[in-house]
Amino acid sequence: MFVQQIIQNLIHFLPEMVLTATFCIAILAGLIFRNNSKVVGWVAFIGVMTALLFVINQSGTSEEIFSGMIAVDPFAVFFKSLTAICALIIILFSAYSVEVQTTVKRMAEYYALLITMTLGMFLMAGATNLLMMVLAMELTSYSSYILAGYTKEASDSSEASLKYIIYGAVSSGVMLYGVSILFGLSGAMNYSGINRALTLSAPNYYALLIATIFIVVGFGYKISAVPFHFWTPDVYEGAPITITAFLSVASKAAGFAMMMRFFKVIFIDTTILALPSGVWISLYHFEWNKLLVILSVLTMTLGNLVAVWQDNLKRLLAYSSIAHAGYMLMGVVLLSDKGVAAVLIYFVMYLFMNLGAFYVVMLVANKTGSEDISAFRGLGYRSPIISVAMAIFLVSLTGLPPTAGFIGKFYLFSAVLDARWIWLAVVGAVNSVISLYYYARVLRYMFLRDAKDNLENLHILRIEALILLVLAIPTLIFGLYFAPIVDLANASVQMFGLH
Amino acid sequence: MTFQLFGIGILSWITFLPVIGMIIVLLIPKEARSAMKWTAVGITFLQVVLAVVIYANFNYNLGGINSQEGMQFVEKAKWIDIKSVSWFGRVLIEYFLGVDGISVPMVILTALISFIAVIASWKIDKALKGYMALLLLLDTGMMGVFVALDFFLFYVFWELMLLPMYFLIGVWGGPRREYAAIKFFLYTLAGSVLMLLAMIALYFSVTIIDPASGEKLHTFNLLAMMNPANFEPNSLLAGFGTHMRALAYVALFIGFAIKVPIFPFHTWLPDAHVEAPTAISVILAGVLLKMGAYGLIRISFPIFPELAQKYAFALAILAFINIVYGALCAMAQTDFKKLIAYSSVSHMGIVLLGMSALNTQGMMGAVFQMFNHGTITAMLFLIVGVIYDRAHTRDLNAFGGLALTMPKYTGIMTVAFFAALGLPGLSGFVSEAFSFLGAFQVDKLRVITMASTLGIVLTAAYMLWTLQRVFLGKANEKWSTMPDVDGREIFMLAPLAIIILVLGIYPSFMLNIMTSSVNHLVDLVAKGGAAVALIP
């Protein structure tokens, strides 16, 4: 009976199974084609593509599988698709990254770990059980520790990896402690089970608060929220750019998915149903969102202020991604579906613009060997295509129309104002003005300063230009025509067990 | 008669022609420099032609402001339509263009100034392709602001201008261009994010019934926002004179004030003007500053009439500071361009004073002054550009006796100078007189108005003093061989001089267009204020 149920559930687990199979094939292919990294790249690409197709095929279902371990619902499908698309783009990046391709012999490891990381994120997006949540997070983390230190030759890469492990170990330890307290309070592991238990009898308030704070430490680490962000700049700077880009988008998205599901399903007051316009109420007014709102303000302000001083572009983008996490946290604290939808919309826009910015940094680093802002000097005249694309990405990151970033910000601010958190909206708005300063600084180097004589013109391959276009065109189009994205996000807010 | 070509209305054409031009310029090979220039000239000239067509076919009797029937050359289409989700409601953003008596003068001004700016850019050397492309993109942004009647659309155009402007100042500007460019960018963005928040708050407060489906929907339609009945009860900005409304009004006001610029938000202006190349200074002073005042008239006043009345006195005080402080600053300058920049601050103060009167004369004076200031200051900046091209200095004390070496130049310049100081018979006088007249009629503002007239004396002082230092007196040997204005320069200065003269003698060419709309607006604001009186 139990076995039968598991076998039945496997049909909803196809994407994850495909990824697992891809992982094995990638390792085998790496053993067979030792000197040709392209084969493994293709294996990974096709594997993730197949997984993505299976994920898309899942849209519309709303099930909980493996006795309440994982949910397959529109919310999970959205984040799984996002992660898979991001992984596909990163695999493309990797194929043209000088940094990664210098180690042909170990390419199989690289792609295999990328796949396990994606698998971990898939599980994070769907986890509805405390154990599953921790396991999924660990799977993602371990893969990323190794990948962050992938270029063994570079000392900062190893340093990054070590820092990452230490921070990761501490915060997941703290989180695990929080999880155990929560389990002790509710006697359940499944989110809905915890919710039911908490509804029936109110636990000790302080115990619940401490458990929540501890768990937030884990989430904060994953989405690099201040004050759990210290690893981010170093890891982003030290890791290969491809991995940095992947961490900054997919890992963050998976963290947000896990966090939103955790807070919404566990603390929603199910006795009060059908509140208007998608607003819900926290159980006995346990104000977990007040915790997050502090994080949100700290994260965006500190991220933006520190980014102003950065000269290394990877570090600059690291702090910018911290700031963006802060913006998105605004959507989480509102206790409204509008807020959640705004976060989803933001992630779609963020995917293109942030990956684009990292890709440009990678291209310039490939050709000049430098990630410093001075490598961008006069780039507007040395390589118009790269720099115009970069300008589009940066303007979008600032949130100016007519780019995708503006739509993301617009929906976030809309949700915040609709929930009448006016001061929070003002803080967010002021922050986007600060962010303009450092994004415009890159523009300044690219266009306002003449190239020195020793800097040569950069030529890019046709395929590189194509990848740039693939990222730049959506960044512009979604700024002008965003209805499909909003529709998708609105439909994807649904989590299993609610609504 | 509908004004369409290929099924696209005239306002879309006039707005998006420059984008077509931009694409053409980008496709022209690098070496064909004159082809790029002529494309830009051709496109902007077509724009002027379309502006003339709009002017010629404009119906003087329609008021516009808050009624769609009163708007002319209307184009309306769905841009973003997101189907209803129970908790989200339907989202509808329209592509809604239209003009009334307040926007038409601005449309004409934008077309004219853009055309002249392209001619003034003839000698740009560095990266001509990028320059022309950005200039044309900027043109679209400016034109769009003046024809958009959907707040979202308005905002997109408003922001669209920022980036081209940043690059035009930053790449082609003077020695301190980087600083000036980022300062301009940061100031305006700070203003526009506040405007964004106010816009979203308005959006959530206003609902209309969709005639097609009968469902209630939120809207960005500016006209719908002007009707108090459309505000949802208990929404953020419902009611009259509430704190929330005051907050939104102030947020909008700061957004527009930075653009005008109103003291104390004016400090970006001297930097930007001084560092920008001539053509861009012309656009900045000629069109960009008007957008702030236009925003106040088009958006703030009709949507928040009770607050427009409540804060009219405060606005008049700011106007006074702008007028007198701007004039005093101008007097202290030795840099010719900076002097003109501060004179803009002073002259925009007169626009504000006229607006704060909230009566027909004042408002008429304000809108007319916006147009006149656009033409006069554009001319002044061109004049500075002419002299800077030749002498490579703008120090007022370095010149002298130019009237001897450059008689034609001096003649044209005199028109602009006297128009700026408000000599009767030139256009500046009419609008200034209307503004002061309007403000004087309001009891509360009488003292401020009288004090503000001090600004006129100061303006006359610094203008005449400049005239004396540069053009009269002993001729400086150094400039004795300086050539007089050439054909191209006359060609860009003459149309402006003619407009200034003609409107000075017969202002009705412009006033007739505005009358109905201004009356309508004044009426609307007064009625909104009456509603306040009912609620204690």
C-alpha cells in the first residue's frame, strides 16, 4: 500500500529523476570523453532542458507527494522553471568561459555538480517538510561549496570556498536547532501539520519566536540578507563568474521560494478564510513579518551603500544582489498574495538583467583578464555591442523604464503601498536612487571616459553576441509588454494546501 | 476629419518620428556624417510641420483638461490588459494620447526647440552617431510627456529622457561634465521615484467602470483621477485634504519641483547648464524645465484641487524666492552661461507666481511664460554658444565692444536680451504682465507679488550690465578679427526672434489656443476647493 503510493507519486517526481539521471550520465560521459568537455556540456544542457519540459508539463497540478514531503503546485513549478532556465543559461555561459574551460579534465565534475545544485533547488522549491527543507538546502549548499572553489589554481577561489563552508555550516546548524525547537513545539514535521498543531494549541510565545529567529538565520544566509551576508562578497568575488551568476539568481530564488512557503503555510491563520484581495492573517498575530521587515531595510540599505565603494565588478554586483534581495523581502513581509506575486515578477526580471550583467563582466574578464572597473574604461568605444547591452542591464537593475527592472520595482512598490506600508515604500524608493550612483559609475567608465591608448578593442564571437541578445531583448521587451509575466506570476502564487 | 497616416494618429507620429530617425541614424555607416545630420534635421523638421498641422487644426473652443471629449487628436488603445484575478483585480494600462490648450503650446515648443537644437549641433565632432541618436531619443521622451494622458505612459516618457540626457551632458559636455551629469541624474531620479509612489497610490485609489464588461477596474487614466467621484471610499487617497492626500501632493510636488527647478532643488541646474554642450543647454532650458511646471498644471492641480488652493500661498513664496534669488545669483556671475542658467531660475519663478494665483490671468500668464521662456532662453543659450565657439571662453569680463566687430550678432542678441528683461512689444512682457496681474488680484498674494516685481528690476540690471560688458565699451583687441554670425547661426536664431517679436505684438496667436483650457482648469480647481468648504 505504502510502496504503491510512492510508485504512484513518482510520476510527479519526473523532473528530479531526470536531473538525477543526468548527473550519473554526466559523470560517465566525463570518464569516457576525458578530453572533450563539450560532450558533458551537451549532456547537462539536454538533461536540464528535459527536466524543464517535465516541469512545464506539471503546471496546473497541485499535489503533495511522498507522504507530505514535497509539494507539486504552481508555486513550485514557477520556481523550478526559473531555476532550470537559469541553469540552462549558466551552462551556455560555462561553455564560453575561459576561466572554467582551462580545466578540461574536470569539466565533468563541474557540470555534474551544477546539476546536483539544480536538483537541490528543485527540492527547495517544493519542500513542505522541515526535514526535506534542511536536506534540500544542504544538497544545494554542498554542491555550491565545491563549485565556488572549482578553480583550485586561484587562491581566492579556495578562500571563497572555505569561507562559504564555515558560514554555511554555522548557519545551517543554527537553523537545524530552530527546526528542532519548532518540531518540539508542534510535534509535526509537515508544514500543514505544524500549522494544524499550532492552531489547536498556542505554544510558548518566546519558544516560537526563538525557533523562528533561528530558522530565519538559515534563510537569511541562503538569500544573503544582512546581517547574514558576510560570505557573499568574498564568495562572489572568488568563485568562477558562472557560478557567481548562478548563486546570485537561482540560489536566491530557491531560498525565497522555501522561505515564502515556510512562513505562509505554517503561520497562516486558516480559521479566517476568504479575506478580500488575497490578504491573509498570521496565526494569533505572531508577527514574523516584523522580523523580516528589519532584515529587508538593513539588506537593501547596506547592500546599496557598500556597493558604492566597490571597484571590483563582481563585488559590486554581489552587493547589488544583496540590495535586490532586500527589495524582494519587501514583498514577503506584506502577508498578501500581491506581495508574493510581486516577488515572483521581480525574479523573472531579475533573472535576465542580473545574468546579463554578470555575463558582460565575464566577457570582459575573458578578454582582458580583469574584473576591475578600470577594464571597462572607454568600453563604449572599444566594443559598442557589449557596452550598450551592459547599459541596458544596468539601467534595468536601477529600475528605470522602459526596462524590465522598472516593472519589477513597480509591482513591488504597488504591493507595498497597497498594504499601506508607506514608510517601507519610501525606504525602497530612496534606495533605488542610491543604487543609481554605482550603476551609473559603470556607465561613466564605459562611455564618459576615453579609453587609454593601451586598451584594445574587444571583438566578440557571434555566439557571444547571440547570448547577449537573448538576455538583453527580454530585458527591454518585458519593460514594455509585461502582461504575460504578470499573468504567470498571479497564477503561480498558489501553494498546495491553501486556497 | 481624422489626422491619420497608415492608421496611426498624428500624435503618435509626432512622438515616435524621432525614434524612426534614431533607427535610421544608427543604420547609417560611420563615415557618412552629413547623412546623419541631415536625417536628424529632416526628422525634426517633419516634427515641426506636424506641430504646425496640429496648431492649424486645433479647435479653440474645446477645454480639455478633465474631459475626453474636450481633448483633441485623441488616440486610445489598450496597452497592458491583465485579466482579473480575484485578489488582484484587472490591470489596465492605456496608450492614451491627446492634447488640449495647455499641451499644444508645449508640443509646438518641443518640436521647434528640437529642430533648432539639431542645427545647433552641426559642429559636434565626437561620436556623432551616438549624439544624434540620443538627441532624437530625448526628443521622443519630451514630446511623449506633453501628449500622454495616462499616468503610467507619462511616467515612462518622463524617465525615458533621463538616460539620453545623462549621456549627452556626460559625454559631450565641458570639463566638469561627469559631475554635472550624475548630479542631474540623481536629482531627477530622486524626484521621479517620489512621483512613482504618488502615482501608484493614485492608481489604487481610483476606479472606473469598464464600459465594455461593466467590471470595476483601477486605472492610470489622468482624466479619471481628476474626478473626485472616482475615488474608492476608504482608499488611500479618498476624501478631501486628508493627510495622505497632502503627502501624495507633496511627493508629486517635489518630483516636479526638481525639474522646474524650484528653490531649494535648483542646484543641479547651473552645473548641468554650464557643462552641457550648447544644443543640450537649449533643450534643457527650452523644454525640460517646462516639464516640471507642466506636470504641476496637468497633474497636481486638477487631481488635488483643494491642496492646490491650500498650498497656493506657499507656492507663491517659493515663486518669490525663485524670482529674486535667481536674479541675484545671476547678477553675481561672471560666466555668461551660468548667468543665463540663473536667469532661468528667476524666470521660472514668474511661471510659478502666475500658477499660484489660480485665476485665469495668472494661469494664462504662467502657460504663456512657459512658452516664451522656452523661446527666449533657447535664444540666449544659442547666443552664448555662438560666442563660445569663437572665443572659447565665457568670461563676461573678457569681452567688450563686440558691437563693433559683430553687428549682426549684436542686433539679434538685443532682441533676446530685451525680451528676457520684459520690454513691452516683445513676448516676454505679455506673459510676465499676465502673471503679475493675476497674482496681484488675489488678496493673500498681493504683498508677495509686489515684492516679486523687484525681480524685474534686478533682471533689467543684470541683463543691461551684461550687454554693456560684452557688447559696448572699448573693443578688446583680442577679438577684433572675430567673424560675425554665419548663415547657419542666423537660420537657427531668426525663427526664435521672429516668434518673440510676433507674439509680443500679437500674443493672441498663442493666447487664443489656451483660453478655453485655462478657464476650464481654473474652474475645476475652484470647484474642487468649494468641496473642501462643505466639509469642515
